[in-house]
Amino acid sequence: MFETLLAIHFLSLATGLGISITMFVLGLAAAKLPPAEAGPLMGRVALAVRPVAIGGITLLILSGIALVGVGGEEVAEAGGWWFRAKLVFAAIVVVGFVMIQVYQGRARRGENPPASSRKAMLTG
């Protein structure tokens, strides 16, 4: 059970990392396009990967909690301060992810699209 949860945890982490790198590279490429083309392109791509990103971060958090639940105190103690640092990093990632979703939602609704899109990209 522990190995299965660990595999799910790492696959979820890889999903998030892959989406982040993809969006970064596309953002660099979109910066060379005219604003009239770049905005819609990035908006469509962000909307397309959104369900995968939400699923990935949800699975990452749930599998992490399950790993600690299955492994017990030994998992947290074995990690020491690295484990605590990872928890802080995970919290920062979740806050950043939520901020990206808020900014992208504002941009889709037309609430100051250039600023909202820029904030979403910077947060990412």
C-alpha cells in the first residue's frame, strides 16, 4: 500500500512539474507574439490543462496525507527538518496554485485581463 501511494505521490508531483515547465516555455514563446494572439493562446492552454493541474495537486496532497497516515510517525520523524521544509513548500505551492486559479478566473471574466493574466503568469 505504501509503495502504491508513493508512486501516486511522485506521479502527481511529476504532473505538476510538467505543467509548470510547459506553461513557462509557452509563456516565453507567447511573449514573442502580438498581445492580441498571446492572450487568447495562453488562456486556451491554461483552460485545457486546468483539470489536469487540479487533479494533480489534489492527488499530491491526498497521497501525501495518506502516506503519513499509512507510514505513521516514523515517516515524519525519519524526514526530520527536511520533512517540515517540504510541508512548508507544499503549503506555498497550494497558495500559489489557488492564486493562479483566481487570477485566471478574473482574466476569463474580463476583469482587467492584461493585469490578471500577467499576475497569473508571475505567480506560476
